[in-house]
Amino acid sequence: VKELKDQCYTFLLAASDQSSGNTDTIIVVTYDVPNQKVGMVSVPRDTLIERTIGSRTYHKINAAYAYGGMEELQAAVSELLGIPIHFTIKVNINGFVELVDAVGGVDFEVPVHMSYDDPTQNLHIHYEPQMYYGLTGQQVLEIARCRSNSDGDPNVNGGVYPAYPDSDIGRTRTQQQLLIAIAKKMLSWNSLPKIKEYIDIFQENVQTNLELTEMIWFAEQVFYGMDLSTGVTTATLPGDGAVSYNGASVYELFPEEVLEIVNTMLNPYTEDLTLEDLTIFQK
């Protein structure tokens, strides 16, 4: 039995997309409290896995929630990475918008040209690669969701093309940076009077196994002990997104590179993990 580091905790953050029951965003976080270090690693939504629920087998990790809720997603991520997941947090999109508005908006540098219109969803995203100040919750949500542009050559794929050169990987990087920007704003001294409001929004819009006292304890540890500019490292699990499996486009992980990221950023154990501890399915 592996020994856990003292006061080192793992979290699974998830947000469901608005058009299906799948989780559009999956992020694993490890918080090493004594050393005030946070590792934040995104799991690409199309990551290839193999899990069976009853008589049904699924092969994309973002389908786990639809098959068995947060309990199944937690089990799938834990099995994939070879680490326990102590706490789960699933965010309702409305709560995300409310939280950003409650902190008074955030400043953020959009990294790429974003131009996407989908009248069927009443979705219109238009941003240029530049610094924006005081972005509202709705604006932050649009930036976080954008993965494609629709202003290309109408004769090529209907004018739709990836917003990021590295497709969904670039998008997960933007999502991580947005979360850090929001956390910095929430944990600034002038936000202290709003702590109760944040907790209310959190409790109304988040499904979690964290108790209120635990939430407050973690917030205090970060507020008084961590520099979010230097204490947080981020990554996305490396792999190949140009893979097809059972007729579907999937993201096949690179085992050795994933292992290195898990050991340097997520591993809550006192000893390094090996490839045998992870469960990386390959076609």
C-alpha cells in the first residue's frame, strides 16, 4: 500500500457541456498544502479509455459522466492516472457566470482570434488576440467555450476551422489560465467582504463532496499561504488527437509523457508511480 504525503489532496473539477450530458471540461488538481504547491492538469475530453458499465463499454473519458455521474468520472480518472481522487467538484455553467460577475469581472489576454456564430444556440463569440479588462461572466464563458471559428472559407467545411493551432489543447490551456485569473481575483484582499456571497454561489451551483468547513479551510490555506503567480503549475495530458477508434475521433495518450506529468504535478504519494500504476488504453 502506497503512503500518501501529509496534507496533500487531489481534486477533480468538471463542467458539463450545454448540448449533451458529457463533461466538456475535466481538470485534475493536486494541492500540496505544506509546500503550497498546486498542480493543475487538464484531461482532454476525447481521451481514449476503456471502461464498461453493465453491458455497455465506452471509450471517451468525457462520456463517463453520462454513463455514471460524477462517481463514474471520478473512478475513470483515478484509474487512468493511478491516483486517488479525494474531492469532486462539478460546476453548473450558470454558477460560473455568477461567480465571475460577483468578483467584479476579470482581466484576461485572449490568445487567439475567436469568431464563432451558431444561431441555433444563440451563441456568438467574437474576440481578438489582445488584453481585455473587466470581462463579464458571460464573456469569460464564451472565451472558455470557444474551440472553433466559423468565419473561414465557406467552401471548406462550411467555413468552420479550429480556433487554436493545437485545437482542443489550446482551449484547455485557456481554461486553466481563466481559472487562475478568477482565483486570484477571489482571493485578493478587497474580495474578503464577498466571501459569503462566493460560498452561497458555490453551494447553489456546484455539486461537491467537500463540506463547507473543508471549503473554508482550503480557501484560508491558499489565501494566507500561496502565491498563485508562482505556486501553480499547469499542463495538459500529452497525446495524439488525430486518432480514430471505432469510427470516432479520439485522443490517444502518450504513456511515458503522461507518467512524467503525473509524477511531477499530481502524485499525492511519497513514492513515484510507474506505468503499471496507470491505466492507459491504446488502440
